[in-house]
Amino acid sequence: MADGDDDVPLILTWDDTSSGLLEEDENGAGNYDVVNNVVIPTPGAPDPRAQNSLRQSWEMNYQEAAIYLQEGENNDKFFTHPRNAHALSAYLFAHNHLFYVMELLTAVLLMLLSLSEAPAVPFLRLDVYVHATLELLALVMVAFELCMKLRWLGFHTFIRHKRTMVKTCVLFIQFIEAIVVLVRQTSHLRVTRALRPIFLVDCRYCGAVRRNLRQIFQSLPPFIDILLLLLFFMVIFAILGFCLFSANSADPYFSTLENSIVSLFVLLTTANFPDVMMPAYSKNRWSCIFFIVYLSIELYFIMNLLLAVVFDTFNGVEKMKFKSLLLHKRSAIEHAFQLLVSRQRPDGVCLKQFDGLMRFYRPRMTPQDRFLTFKALNHSGATMLSLQDFYKFYEVIGLKWKARRSGEHWFDDLPRTAFLIFKGINLLVKSKAFQYAMYLVVAINGIWILVETNMLNVGVSWTRVVPWSYIIFLTIYGIEVLLKITGLGPLTYFSSGWNLFDFSVTVFAFLGLIALAFDMEPFYFIVVLRPLQLLRLFKIKQRYRNVLDTMFELFPRMASLGLTLIIFYYSFAIVGMEFFADVVYPNCCNTSTVAQSYRQINVTIGNRTMLEEGYYYLNNFNNILSSFVTLFELTVVNNWYITMEGVTSQTTHWSRLYFMTFYIVTMVVMTIIVAFILDAFVFRMNYSRKNREPLDDPEDEKGIVFETEVSQTEALQTLDLYKHTLGVTNLSSLQDMCVALERSGHSSLVFLGRRSRTKCDLSMKMYEEEIQEWYEEYSRTNLQPDETFHRELDSPEASATNSVN
Amino acid sequence: MADGDDDVPLILTWDDTSSGLLEEDENGAGNYDVVNNVVIPTPGAPDPRAQNSLRQSWEMNYQEAAIYLQEGENNDKFFTHPRNAHALSAYLFAHNHLFYVMELLTAVLLMLLSLSEAPAVPFLRLDVYVHATLELLALVMVAFELCMKLRWLGFHTFIRHKRTMVKTCVLFIQFIEAIVVLVRQTSHLRVTRALRPIFLVDCRYCGAVRRNLRQIFQSLPPFIDILLLLLFFMVIFAILGFCLFSANSADPYFSTLENSIVSLFVLLTTANFPDVMMPAYSKNRWSCIFFIVYLSIELYFIMNLLLAVVFDTFNGVEKMKFKSLLLHKRSAIEHAFQLLVSRQRPDGVCLKQFDGLMRFYRPRMTPQDRFLTFKALNHSGATMLSLQDFYKFYEVIGLKWKARRSGEHWFDDLPRTAFLIFKGINLLVKSKAFQYAMYLVVAINGIWILVETNMLNVGVSWTRVVPWSYIIFLTIYGIEVLLKITGLGPLTYFSSGWNLFDFSVTVFAFLGLIALAFDMEPFYFIVVLRPLQLLRLFKIKQRYRNVLDTMFELFPRMASLGLTLIIFYYSFAIVGMEFFADVVYPNCCNTSTVAQSYRQINVTIGNRTMLEEGYYYLNNFNNILSSFVTLFELTVVNNWYITMEGVTSQTTHWSRLYFMTFYIVTMVVMTIIVAFILDAFVFRMNYSRKNREPLDDPEDEKGIVFETEVSQTEALQTLDLYKHTLGVTNLSSLQDMCVALERSGHSSLVFLGRRSRTKCDLSMKMYEEEIQEWYEEYSRTNLQPDETFHRELDSPEASATNSVN
């Protein structure tokens, strides 16, 4: 019998007798009395029933520990922790990827509905009853999800959880509206559709978006302060501008106080400069001083101040976020640890318990990896994990384990001749000369493309013939890729992002060539990808490698920021569509100041008649796709006032409010994005500087690496433990390990666990000293979270819970 | 005889016998032999000749020490230190404010000449011979300055000094050109005038501009790297855009590769968005993706990256600059200290020597202040300053000394009744209620102005009548100012910047009222200043006070950055004028794509004939003032391509190079400005956070304060010392101090030295720990600068120098 088989958990969880889950265990309650009186079955004569119940309570503990760790990872607050078996079943139902995907799909479906609703994209238009029924279905799904959540959280926690409450209210409104639409068979003014992104934001997979939104809201107060300063100066200058320039009848920009304010608001974005200045400037040259002073104060000073303030707040918020995440994880680890230790040995977790935990926490993990993870945690080399060891849980959990290869190259085991050939290729592709030769080829290719393109006449038949230079360069690239793959081995080759990039660009170019040869349509494809090869040139310089590496590290975060922006776009697009659909069209705004941009007339110049087109009628809110493009144009800011004035001239003055609000909102989001990029880069550069990281060879950047040595006896023992005690059937990975050990001839084998480096790892190193302080502070106030936990245990719902300590 | 009267300097300076300065001392050489053999005159029998020469050598030492300290303050390198008496006289000639002012005026005159030269501002046009003569005169002045510098530096150092050499070359070229102009009686293509700002930059008073330029150049390498990345993507997208859109004949933006590149360059600045997209977008809606991707990569990612990289470099450069300045000052202090200590007591500087130094270093300082400065330095309380004490020299030197007032209020000495009244007023104006009442009045005033302005019709006779509300509010403000002045006392009142602001705004408003009442022209004046009162509202919130205070702290630096920008403007304006003067005029560009903006025609719509004006012909390079306005418009970037295309259509394609270069240069400068503002604010906020500075009460912000206690005996002793030993005649300040001490009845009096806080003080606190490291590192490598110094002393020019140690 393996070590620790009769250990009794220190804490028993969810073992209230009313529990549906434990009802199979008929003798449950009685058994727990025994446990509570610390009657441990004697090793010689195991009571099968007691054994069974003991195993079950361990399983329960594993599960709860896994849930705690999951909560730590996802930053779920512990007050939403399931507290009884009912809650647990609902919790488990609502916490798996199938459910998450359903949640996400429902939310996306709801958002996509606006493609087919009233001002629909032409080729996606659906009948009212179709899209209203679809909507109702999606809403029912959301309602079902909410019910699950209610069941798991309990009524009180549900009410206390703000986000969920907002979601419930929005759901209710949407429900009613969807029914009204179905009944009336026509859409009414449904501005509330702008609230649909809430369902998306609440999805498990959109956690990053939620965090971004929180960060934006946290940066708001200082932002608003400076914004007020900005608007205040604007109003002062508007009054002044009105007084100075309203006498000039040729100046439409300052004719009334309202015009004056709008002109200066637009001037803040520089979109109407220098036009706004010109009438006054042409009358009196000194009037330019007014505009220069205004722009200097507003644009060059206060706007930058805005960035500075947001950047500063952002910095602080990032650090606090990291701190709270870190402490939350630590707390989760402590909770889990308490559940995993036994009464006999309350200071440590042994492999059996750890394995049990991992079966719940990472069901897909092989026994070998579970064992290696345990070894990686186990710094002290004892048979059990102390709490200190266990604190490293999250650092170790994502590692991918692989035995260290004895040989250096993939071709080491090949026969002598082959080895020498491959060794030669290996040396060749690793040589500086080869690298620089390739850079040269790429550079020549670049110049070639430029010259070739420049010599082409407009749109001639160059798409038909395959240029020979293209074939030559492609051949060179192809040979390079083959050489590299054979020289380095496919695994090493593809483990570098840059090689992957080279490879895919080359493969796509080949596909393009084939498409071209067979006269297929998508030749654009090639054109796009040919100059992309040039990007490889940027590998030459250290700074570019840094920049591009950082870019890739930032990519997930950037994507989530982009998604956040899209959510704002969505809401504004819905509002825009409800109010401004079909208001602009060619020649619509002939009475406004921007008539020119909407005009579409035939002009006769000399003897030629041509269509003079002001294309701005294309920037409309006629459907959600057009709205998105229009909103992007508003984000870029240039000439945004033309769209605004066009719409305003067709509706009312108050439309300007929409555009101005949108400008301010995007200003906030854009400022946050700028602050984020600034922060991330400065942080990364500081990090490189602080750790004097060489970063010289991009191939060496393997992220985080852990090493674990496994001896043969250890491996066999583990195999034995798994086979006999835990009753795990799928032991192939462990058996493989034993075989590998035997074959290698060494008494032990080193395994390497790798994962890519995350921002969290960087932060850990950057804030090293502060983290120690935080931990100390946390352990001083440690009682407080624990007490919260116990208070919750003692709360009415959890009164039946039987806590041992 | 006072203490230390016969001390012999440890180091003798400039005492080579060939020195013209020492020739009055006939017995000089003989006496030094005695000094070198350490024969000190016996106290009983002073040899008057030896005494005299000793005093003279002390004076020389004081002067050199003062020069060292001056060099430390101005960050002049020590290799330009005058090394013999000839050099000294030239040095003294070239280092006084009269000379500096002359230097500055000459440089400004040279720059202003462009107002009257060839494409002159109409009302400032001068004949060729007049401005050419003026220029020659100015250039002769510059040549004279350079001669003085040559005399002081010696030929070798002069050649080694890069900036001076560049200046000499430029001077030479300008000279020849000015003569050519005089001879030909007409201006030729004088692009070299763009180099004129070099004379301004080299002025002593423009040190800040020089530092800014250096900082810009230091930030350039990383900037250029990222810029290349930006341009690289631009070219890739240009090729792609050409391939995609050139088939569309309605799309002028991508018709050739050159057009394509130019369009995307302009799109980088967003100036032609969304127009550049419209022809393609109207043909195929999906083409917007090309533009969205391009803008996302270039504008939102790489441009921000640019800022991040510059910001990061800027941070590092700022710190390094601070470090090198600090160490340079320290080194200067050490040099000066060596010159001030005597052979008898080589560890300390006594008051006599310190006073001697200060007479050269700050000739205007009163003996009392010199004495108090000495006391402030003297932390240990000994009679002499140690080197450690002396290191604080620069912190103490700018202090303004004042005896601490015994009473709290200015009216403490008044009779009882008056005291009570004033006390009441004092309490009133200090009360929160009064403050908030005033805020309320200001707010009401603000709303009033807004409403009033809004209700006015366009340009009616409202300038004629004085609105009664104006008088009421002005009266309230007047009463407030009076109450505050009487309640706080004028000194306390005016020591706060905010009060000064209130006061001046109110006074100006009164002046405006008078102007209005007497129907004088400049009524704008009032209109400007009335809403300014509203700025007071921003005092309410802590953050605004911080922001505005920081703004004032930053002002000098901002001004120098502005000046730097103007210097760039000047050079570009000259080049622009030489090439593009008078090329654009109404209806000039009818064949270009921007014809609309230059058109000036009479249009008949219905039965009305009106002038349709495209005002862009006003953005020209016809004279330097117009050029500046045009360049400002280009800086603001919006619609800059209209100016570019207009000029290009009248000249050649290559003109675009000018505009693109200008855009990139302003981008650099603007990025630096943004980085500067970011850095300054983030630094300031970090500082506040780090030092948990309350910053709550702006009245408490008094900057740096030193306290020194002077006892009566000390004061009398000092008076005695000055009177008898130093032979200073103007002792009124010291006598006043003695009288004040006597009158106060206390045995001692505390003096407070105040100065405003500078960035340097903030940096000192921020980098506290690092500074210690730097100092240690510096003192480890201390031999090195010292050796440099000695090497210089041993260099041929300095071989005659007699160094004692």
C-alpha cells in the first residue's frame, strides 16, 4: 500500500449531508463523525466503507482545490466560489469550454444580427420575423446562462454582483423589445441595441476586454479633469473669436457663438485648419496670432498633458493590477494547499494529492507531465511540496515537457557520410556569410520590385506574364528554406518565429506563382507578399529585432484593445444607424457649408464633360458595415467635420452632439492605446536594460525554461504508484519515460519544461523588490482574507458546511 | 590682525612672470621664490612688499576660483579655462553681460535682416546697400567676438572647439556673400542665410537652445531607425496600392508609383483621408481594408512606437545630462576649493577667502548676504568650510536672505483698534467661506458672459455701452483684491503667483473699463481678459493646481523649446523664400488637383453673384512673416498637402522634397516636445508621490528654504572683520543687521534664505540614491579628471604656469 493512502484531509469540503452528490455514500454522515473524532482506520484492517468515503472526500477536496486554482488564474473573486453541492454542479456546468463557446457564440450572434436588421447590409437582409426569432432564441440562451449563474451563485451573491445585474436588466429590456418587434412585425427605434456588446463583454473568453474597459474607466477621472480644462479654454477662445471675427461677413466660422464653439472644437482636432483661419487672415494678417495661440495651448500643450496624465495613471493602474492579480493567485494557492494537505502531515502535499488535483485542474495532462510538474515544483527535494514550493504553481503549470536530447543535431545518429553532408549544411546556414548573402538577395529583390513597378505603365498586361526575376528570386528563397530545414532540422527551424515567417512568405509566394502560371484570378495575393520578404532585412539590426519581438509580445494585448475599440464602434454604429440612416446622399447638402463634398454633377470644362464627384455621401450610416467605415474615418479625425456637417444639415443641430461625443470617446480610447504602447515599450526597454539581457540572438529566445532530473528508480516508483495505487489506466507516457531512461543508459534523464515568456514574467522580474514587500504586507494582513473566507463559510447558505479546523 | 591674514595660498595661479597683470608687482618673482620655499613672514614684522604680493596672489586665486565656479554653473568645459594672464584678460572681456548682450543683439540683428531683404515684408523693405551694409557691420561684430575668443582660447583650443569652427566657416561664407551683394547691388540665391541661426545658437544666453539641440541630435539615431521602418512599410504599401488601384482611372492618387508614394506619405499625416480612399471605396467597398490596415500599422502603431522610443531615449538622456552637470559642478567646486585653501590650513576655507571669492563671483551681493551664505554652507559650525560643506555651494548661492519676522502679520505693531479690524479682515479672507463665495461669483460671471455673448446679434453696437453686469463684477473683484491686500499685507499677498494673477487680471479689467468708458479703440482687450477671471475656478481642485504649477515650472524650458522650433522655422523659411517666393497667387494652380483651393472666381448662384474664394494662395513664401505662418500651418499638418501641391504645380516635383523634409523635421521636434512634456509631468507626479508632498496649499509652496541663526557677538565680529581687515567700505547691510539684532532684544536672529525650486532640486531628490553612487564612482575615478586638468596645465601653453602642489 502506497504512502499516505489513509491520510485524512485536513479540511473537508462540501460534505453537508443534504448534498445530492454524496448521497450514494449511504454511510456518509456516520463516517464523518468518525473522521471528526480522528479515528483513522488501522493499516492492517482497512474498513472498505471508510476507505471509500475517505477516497470520495479526497476527490471532493481535489475538485475544490482545482476550482480555487482556476479562480486564481481567472481572477474570479472568491465570494463567487461555489459553497455547496448544488452550487458545485451548476458551477461545473457553467465552467467548461463547451459552455464558454456557447456563451460566446450567443453573444456574437446577437451582435451580428445588426447586419440583417432594419438598415441591413443589402445582401444579408432578413425578414423581420426571421431576425426577431433568432434574437429571441439567442436571448433565451442568455437567460438560460443567467439561470445557471443564479443557481451557482445563490440569490444574494447574484444580486451583489454588479456586472451580472446590469446584464440581467439589459436582457429584460431586449426581451421585451424583441417581442414587440415580433408582434408589430417592424423595427421601432431600438437604440438599446447599442447595449448588446454587454453580453459579449461578459463572456469568459473576453476577460481581456473586461480588464481593458476597467482600465479605461479607472483612467477616466484624471482624463475628465484635463478635458474640462481643454473645453474651458475652448469656450474662452470661442467667446473671444466670436467678438473678434463675427463682424466679418465672409467668415462663416464665427458668425454665431454656437458656430464659434463648433469651429474651435473642430480646430482642436485640426480638421478645419487652416480653412477656419483663412477668412480672418485674408482680412487682417495679424489675426493668425489668435489661431496660433489657441493651437499652441490646446493642441500642443493640453492635449499632450492629457496623454501625460493618462500615461501616469495607466502606469499606476498597471502596477496595482499586477499586484492584486499576484496576491489573488497567492491566496488561491493557499486555499488550495489547505485542501490538499492531510491531517497527519499538514505541512506538505505529496504526489498522490498533487496528481489528484491535476486530474481536475488539467484533465488532458499526461501522468508523466503531472509527475514532472510535481518535480519542478519540488525545489527542496523532499517527498512533499511545502507551501513555499506550492507558491510557484502558476509559473510551472504552463510548461511543455521534453527530455533533453543527448545529441546537438537531428542528424547525429545518421551514417557518417550523411552526417558530414548535413553537418556541412548546418555550418553553412549558421554562417554569417550565408545570412548576409541572403540579406543582399532580399535587398536586391526589393530594389528590383521597386524598379519593375516604377517602369510599368498603368494597368498594362503585366499580370499575365510571370516575370522571370520573380522565378529566380523565388528559387533562391526556396533553396534557402530547404537548406535551413535540412541543416537545422525541422524542429529547430520551426521553433523560431522568424524562420516561420520566412517559410510562410516563401510558401505563399509559391502558391502565388502557381496561381499566376495557371492564370488564376487572385494575383493580388502575390503582389502583397512579394515585398513582405523585405521585412527580413529588419533582422539585421538589434533595435528592429527588439521592436518586432516586443510587437509580437504585445500582439494579444493589442488585439484585445482593438476588440474594445470595436465594441465602442458597435454601440456608436447602432445609435448612428437609428438616427442617421439614409440621411445623406449625392447632392443632399447643397445648403450647407460642405456642399462641395457631397456634390455630384456633370461639369463641362472646355469640350470635355466629366463627373465631378464629392464622394462624402459614401460616409453614411446606411448599414452597420458602412457605419464602421464612417466611424473609422471619424477616428482618423481628418475631415471628420465634413461628415458631421453633412449629417447635421440633413437633421438637427443636436446631431453634432453625437459626433463630438464620439470624438471624445475615441480620444479616450486612443489615448489609452498610446499610453499602453508607450508603457509596454518603455517597460520592455527598462527590463532589457535592468537585466542586461543580451537579446542578441533571436534564436536563443526560448522563453522560460525549467529543468528537472529524473532518476531511473524514481521513474519506476512513480510508475508503480500510478499503476497500483491511483488506478490510472493510461500510463503510456510514463512507460515511455521509463523506456527512454533505460535506453539512454544513464541513471537519470533531464527533462526541460518550456513556455513562452509573458508580461507577467517580465513584471515579476521588474518589481522583484516590491513583490517581496507586497508579500510581507499580505502575510501581515493575511488573516483578513482568511477571515472573509470563514465568514462566508459561516454565512446562512454555508451553515451546513462541516469544517474540520 | 585678523585670523589667517598671513596665510599663503596652497596653489598659486597665473603667476608666470611674463604676465601683464602682475607687472605692477616689481618684486614678484623674488617673492614667489620665498613662497615656494615656504618662508612665511613673521606676524610681528610684516614685510609690506611681501604682504602686498601675497594679497595680490590671493586676489588672483579668488578670481580664478570664481571663474571655475562660473564654468561649473554654465557647464563650460575646463579645457577652455583661461590659462595665462593674456587669456584671462580676453576671458574677462568676453564674459560679462555687456558682451553677452552685444553678442545676442548682433545675432538677432542678423536674423531680423531677412525681414528687409529681397522678398521683404512690404513695409520693412530696405534698399540693397542699406541691408547689406548692416549685415557687414553685424558680421564684423561677430568676427570681433571670434577674435576675442581666439585670444582667450589660444589657437589650438580654438581649432579643437567644433562649434566655434563651424561658426567661423559660416561667418567667412556670409562675409563673402554680403560683399558680393554689395558689389552687385542685388541679392542672388542666398540659401546660406538659412545658417544665420548658428550665430544665435552660439550666444551665451541661448545655452538652453543649445542643450535642446543636443538633446534632439542625441535622440535622432533611434528615431531614424523607426522612421526607416515607417518609410519601409510606406513603400511596400505604395507598391501594393499602385497595383491595386492604378487601373481605376477616376483615382488620381495611385495613378503612378510616385503619386502612390506621395499619397501614402500624406496619408501618414492623415491629411488626405478619407479623400484618398474615396475613389477606390466607391468602386469596391472592400478596398477600405487596405487603408484601415495601412493606418493601423503606420499611424497607430509605428508612430506611437516612435514616440515610445524617443521618450525612452529622452528619459535616459535627461538623466545622463543631469549626472554630467552635477559631476561637472562638483569638479568645479573642487578646483575652486583648492584655490581658496591656504598652505597653513589646507582643509578649510575661512570667511575671508570666501568673501574674496564672492566679490568676484557675485559682485552685487551685499556683505551681509555673503556672510549669511557662508553661514548657510557652514553646517559643522566650525570657523572654516570643509570641502564637504563647500559641495553645497550651488544650492546655497541663489538664496535671497531675509530676517525672520517676529510677528505673524504685518499689522501686529498697529494700535489695538486697527489691529482688530485688520485681524478680522485677515480671518475673513483666509476663511473657506470667502474663498468659495468668490468662486461662486466667478462662476456666475462666467455663465453671465456666456449668456450675454450668446444673446448678442452679430457685431451690433454692444461695444459702445458698458454693460452694467461688467461694472458689478469688477467692483466685487476690486473689493476682493483690496480686502486681500489689507488682510494679508502686500508682501504676503504678492508672494503668491495666484494672487498676482488675480491682481493683474483685475487691474487690466479696470483699465479696459476706462478705455470703454472713454470710447477708446482697444476694447478687444477687455473681452480677452474678462473670461480669464474664470481660470481662477481651477484653483479649487488639487489636480489643476498641480498641473498649472507644473506648467509654470516648465515655462522656461517650454520657451527654449519654442525658440528651438523657431530656429528651425527660420532656416526653412529662408530656403522656402529663396525657391518659392511669389509662385502661388489666386487662380495659379488650375491644372493641379488642388485647383479648388486656389480658385478665386465670381460665381452666380440664382440671382446673386458672390466671390468664391479659395484662400490658399495666402499660404505662401512671399516674405518671412508669411513663410512663418505657412510653416506653422504645415506643422499643424492638416491640409498641408494643398500647399505642397499648389507649390509643386508651379515649380517642379522636387519641391515636394522640401515639404516632406520639413514634415519629418517638425515631427522630430514635436515628438521631442511631447516626450519632454510627458517626461516632465510624469517626473513631477512621481516626485510628488515619492515624497508624499502635500502640495495642498499653494500658499505654502515657498520653494527651497535655508535657515541660519546669527548671534550678536558673531555679527559684531564679522562687522569688525569686514571693517578692519578686508577694507570693505559699503557695510550698511551688515550694520543694519547688527542694529536689527540689538533692537530685537534677542541674543540671536534667524535669517531665512529662499529661492524657488528648480528642476535640478527635484532631480536631486528623485535620484538621491543614484547620486551617491555617481559620487562614489566619480571619486574613484577622481584622479582622471584631475589628471586631465594637470595634463592641460602641463600642455605647451600652460608650461609657464607655476603649480605649487
